[in-house]
Amino acid sequence: MILVTVGDAVNLILRVTDEDTPTNNPVTGLTATVAIRRLSDDKWYDFVGATWDTIASYAALAASNVQALTDETDGTYSVEWDQSVADASAEREYEMVYEVTAGTGYVGRMAAESWHFEPAGGISGTGTWPGGTAAFNIVLLDNTGGVIPGCPVVIRNSAETALIAGPSATDQDGTLGVEVDAGAYKIRLGPLTGYDFSTLTGTDGTTAGSGHPYAYTVAADGSTLTLTAAVAQQRFDGYTYMDLKTALLGVLKDFKDTISVGNDQLELWIRAANTHVDARLRYSTGVYSAVSVANQRNHSIWDAPNEILEVIYNDGDDDIRLNQVNFNAYLELYEDNDTAGTPESWARWGDKIYLHPTPDTTGDAITIYLYQGAPLLSASSDVPAVPPQYHRAIVDYALSMGFGDLPDGEKAASYYLQKFEMEMAAFTTMPGLARANLNIGVMREK
């Protein structure tokens, strides 16, 4: 929330920063626009006619409802907007919606920045906002009775169409004081790591409620509301793709201060290590379903898997676990007996499986359990599929490859490979192998 005196002309600024690859900054050459929504009546500004239009959604905006931003060549994009022309100097609240519509890797939309225009002198100097007549205090506690400092707080009207106060945050005592007009409001808290606000409860000594957002009516003479949130159980969710790169680069830089490693190299080592750990555990498994076609002996499998673990054929009565044979053995079986019947064996050739005997029935279910391979790590927030306890092993295997590619890194490569093997051996329960030991239910083998 940004406070401005009514009638001001303000610069609306969008800053684009590449956090993944800092050398790309400043980010220039993009096409960016801004649209302005008036929160009091949910209308959108027409930059050509200087009017306010009723529009169903952002997607329905006309060309005149968006304004191009000027590339300032320093990573910012801006335009000046005169509020006195737009709203005759009335006290208003607006939301600016910025969008990058052209630019490799940077296309996106942000509807977050809000502006509040008040008459000159109308902003209270007491640290409260927005200067209403009722003093409203929020005390935020956890379910153990402890205070929750630094929690984001936003107060909107009861319909949540207008921002009344915030974004702000509770102080070190878990409190926040604002001055608002008497009336009904919705209060949203968080997000804040370690706390669950979905079952928020509150009381002011006379009334009690629950829910999030929290609905509350402020009396004319003000009031104090105590809100209670649950402490959320926290677990280590593992390394993100960015965390893996950070850990890898930190060790490499300690090895040699002058080392130069490109981001592309880091990504190759980490992706290869992630694939290796996933394959060791056979973790990223999947199931493919097909149906038989009479006298058709082969079936294509989408996205050719790294390994087929099991093939189950249902003949209408039972699930039959088929025997795996190599393709040469399959050809011999077929040459010895090409009579169609109920399949007993399967073989793989490329992205196809071959059944023997060839099915003599159309419509029987074929279920193929397979190991697909690790999902590709691409975005900074991507997390490896394997459980978090194996994520450090990904780092160490990547280090063993990285040092192996670097001058004088042979000893370090050997050290991290041994460290990797010790980490993998430390976990006796292998979820991926447990997955491979399929529990299909009642079966008969042929």
C-alpha cells in the first residue's frame, strides 16, 4: 500500500529483476503494460477517454484500458499517471495490475501494488492508518499462548472489494493498532512460516468467531481483538533446484577461489546426479494401461520408460503376472508357436512390448508398471521427486562429477563419491525399491 495526496501525478514503476541469472540484469527490451482498477466500485480506468469502465474481468479489458510502460533501460518500466484527471481529486484506493506481454523467460502478471489517495493532511502522524475514528487493536497469539511477531496483516471491507489497512505486520509483542471507521471488516493474516491461519479463532471478550479471513465488526468507540493461530508442524521439505545449485557452488568456490563455473555446468551436474539417485532408488514410477486387440502382439508405450517393472494381463477372470523374456527368446517362442491365446510372456523392443501368445481376445486389460525416470528439474522452485533425506546425496554426487571435470579435482571427486555412497547406504529403507515390489492383489502366474 502506497499513500499519496489526492490530485498528485505519480510514476507507476515496474522493476524486472532476473534472480536466477544475475548477469542478465538489467532486464531491458520487454513489452510491459499497466491497468488500474478502482477498488470502491471495481471499475477499470480508460486511459484514452479518462473514464471508468465496468468490465467483467481482466481478460475482458479493451485496448484503451491498458497503458504501455516506457523501458527506462535500467530494468524499470514506467508511466506517469495523473490522479486529478482520472478522478477529479477524490479520495480513492486503486490497484495497479502490471503485465509483461513479450520477453523470453519474463512474461507474467502482477496484481499486487495498491495506491491510496487521501486529502492533504489526512494521513495520521501517529503511526496508525488510515486515520478513521475508531481505534482498533489486534493481538495475535499462537495456541500455546505465545505472541506472534512479524505476521502480515491486511484488513478489507466485508465484501473484500476495498483495502482498508495494510499490508502491515504485528510488532514484537504480536500487536497491531489501526484507526478505522466503525463497521464490518475482513482480516487476513500471513503467510508466516510455522503457523496455520486456516482455523483462526478470535474473541474481544464479548464475542467469539473463527475462520479465515476473520469477519469482525469494529464498534464506534473502538475495540481490541485477540486472534489465535495454530502452530504448524514443520518438516524439512528438501532442497529446491536453486538450493542444490547454491550448495554445489559454495563447495566449488571453497575448493578454489578463482574457479569459474557456468550456470549451465551446474545444471548439467545436478540434473545428472538427480537422475542417478532417482534411478538407484527406482523412485519415479508410473502405470500405463492398455487393452488387448485380437491377433495384435505388440503395444506401444508412451514416453518410452527407462525400465518396465511388471506386466499384468487380465483375461476377464484373473490378473496374470506375465513372465519377462528377452526379445530373442520372444522371437523363438513366436516361431515355435504363433497360435493366438492368453498371453504368458512379454518382451520389450524399443517403446513397444510384445506378448506371447498373441492375445486372441479384444478388450482385455493390460497394466504395465514402469520406472519412468526422474522428472526434469527446470524452475528454481522445483524439488527432486526422491524424499528429502536423499537430496544431500544429489549434491555430493553432483560434486563428484563436477570435481572430476575440473583441473586437479580428482581427489575431491573421489572423496565426494565415497561420501555419496555412505549417504545412500545410511538409509536402509529404500522407498523406490519398495515401490518396485508390486502388490497387485490376487494373481495367478503362468
